[in-house]
Amino acid sequence: MTTQVRHIDMNNKLVCNYAVIRFMPYPETHEFANIGVILMCPELHFIDFKIETQRRERITAFFPELDENIFKIGRGNFRQEMERIRAMVNGGNGAEQLALNIQQEDFKNFFKHVVKPREAIFRFSDIGTTLADDPKRKLDDLFRFFVERNFAQHLEYQENLMARALSNRFRAVDVLKHYKTLNCGDNIYHVPLPFVHEVQGTMRRAIKPLDLAKKDPTRITEHGDQWYMRINRLERMHKLPEHLLFAVREPKDGINLDACRQVCQQLAEKGAAIISYGNTEGIIDFAKAL
């Protein structure tokens, strides 16, 4: 069914309420996977939802002991119920009279009733509020964030997580006190590095987590080229740390691993040390060699 959004003046933001749709097969453990989002805009009398229908492996990987049919059949039934609710509000599929009745009641209370806590394997999160120019587009944005986790695809995000984990490891072995976050370079060009050991203004040792575990070999190569260029520029500026280590998160296999190895070879040719991010002992040994 195609959902129609009523046209109004979009100069002002529209207030929308939403809830994340969760799959929770084992209430005892409180573990769940986000599988969709439902959103309503009372000003437009609009309600719609979006549910993940393609990637069942996300669920089977998170709940490996679960019969896949339980999720597949349950999701189908839940989707039908959501479609029925959407038709009641927006009209269509013989639901015009129901839509008229719903318009006469408090729309926000109706939404609260739809997403109220329930004892079922498909549940809703607490209600959130957001502003939107276009509720349909906002629904897509929320789906990409909560279900597809598009924010986690950003290079900086993954490498920041890696740096945070290394900080904890360094702290545990009393090494972190020797390192700090610094910009390598000058006022015109500089590169931030999360772990730098500096002695009297000279950068003796630096460690940079590098995430090359990407799905696309082109992205792996381009990210490697970015750091190759940065090393070249810092080298010409005489601002390159004396000892630089890349702690590399690698793809598992295939052409992506080949691209990763090419990147690592290029960086090594520039004098950088390369250690697998999983080799904690090797990274700590490098950090201790002050």
C-alpha cells in the first residue's frame, strides 16, 4: 500500500513521535535486536512503519539457537498487524470508515496504545520525539540509524572505538600515562593521532588504530591512500613521529584481505610498523618501548 502524506506548509518543522520495533525472543535475558521503526505525525494525521525484511542473518547471528521460522513467521504476522493499523489511520483497503472514527479521537493516545508495552516477542521501545520537514523521509532516516546503524559505517566512528579500547588496555598495564592525543604537523596542516609519546617537543612514538575491515576493497584502498598521503606530507614537513605504528583491523578473507595487505605493504614501505589490532601483546610491547 502506498502511504499518502497530506501537504502543508513545510516552513515550520513538524513534531513526530516514533518507537523502535524490537525482536525479543527471550524476555528472561532482556536481549533484543532492532528490526524496524514506527512513526506518527499528529499534525498530518500520518502514521507509517518500516521493518527489515531482507537480512535475516542479523537475527540468526544474534540468536543462533533460535529456530529461524519463529522469527520469519512472527515477523510476517507482526507486519500484517502494522499494515492493518496504518490502513485504519490513513484509509484504504476498505478502512475508510475506521479512519474517520480514529480522526475523532486523540491521535497521540492512539499511538501510545499501539506501542504500549506488551508480553510478546515483537515489542516497541519507549516513545521518542523528533522534528521533521517530511515524516516519510524522517522514518527512513530513523530506520537507517536504529536498524542499519549507518553511523557505525563512518571511518572515524570505528577507529574511535578502537582507540577507546586501546586506552583501556594501556591503562591496565600502566602505559597510558606516557601517551596523549596530539596533532602532528603545524597550523596549516596537521593530523590528529590518539596516542603520542612526546619528549621535549619531539614526537618519539605514535600509535594509530586503522580500520580496514570494510566490505568494499575500494574503500579499503582509498582509506589506505589517505594515510599514505598524510605520511608523505608529514615526512616532507619533518613532522612525522620517529616511530609510527598502525594497529590494523583486517577483513577476514578474499579480495578485501588482499586490498588490506596491499595497503599495509605501502605503509610499511614508508617506515610505519604494522600490527594486527587483535595482537594486543605486540601493540603493548611497541607502546612500552619508550
